[in-house]
Amino acid sequence: MRMYRAIPIKKDKNSGEFIKGHHFRVGCRHFLISLHCVVIDIYPSPFIRDFIEVHPSTVGQSTGLHDKNGTEIFEGDVVRELVACRPDRYKDKIVVWSNGSFKIDTADGRQSFLEWPASVCLEIIGSIHTPKSEKENKK
């Protein structure tokens, strides 16, 4: 099962302060089960104590891939694609889930599949939920 990340409901959804865990939904409310959850075995079903409500729009699934620095890539990440792995030529793109697969979305609306080994020429520079000033500092 792939990991998810999201911003807790108690934080500003543009704060970029993500937590990781397993995602579940109850009605229109979204939650992540903490990686270090406490499970209490109560018959007939276990009770999980450590879950956190999150902003639904910030929930993003792990792609299972890592960027050139070894950082896990999630849906909603803003990645810099190094053209031919040359640091002087790059394009910034957003990781999206579309038609059953992870893709990178360009500013002009085109999409390409996100796959290995192409991910080794990507560098995460932020998230769609990271304040714009933080992304600009990485340029």
C-alpha cells in the first residue's frame, strides 16, 4: 500500500506542513492514520486511536518514485525537470494523477508519464500547497 500525505485541518492548507500516513474517508471528511498509530484490539474489530483529520484538497498519494536527491515524489509536488539532465536547462511541472497513472503536467496543459528512469532528472522544488515564495527561493 502506498503512503499518502496531507496537511492537517488545524493548519493553514497552504502552509506546506505535511504529515504522512494511510488515507481513509468518512463521508466528506478525510483522515490519515499516523505511521506510529496505536491499535487497540477490541472484539469484534480493532480500534485505531491515532488518526488526524486533514484538508481534503491536500491529500496526495506517493508515486513510489524518488527524485534525483532521493526524496519521495507525491501527487501535487512541483518538480523541476532538468532537460537532458543539464542544470542550466529546466522546466517546472506538477505531478498529477490522471486516467489511472501518475503524470507530470506542464504549464501549457500537456502531460507526460512519470516513470523511472526519467524521475532521476527531476528535483522536487515544492508543492502546490507550498507558499510561492518558498518555490521561488529554489530557482
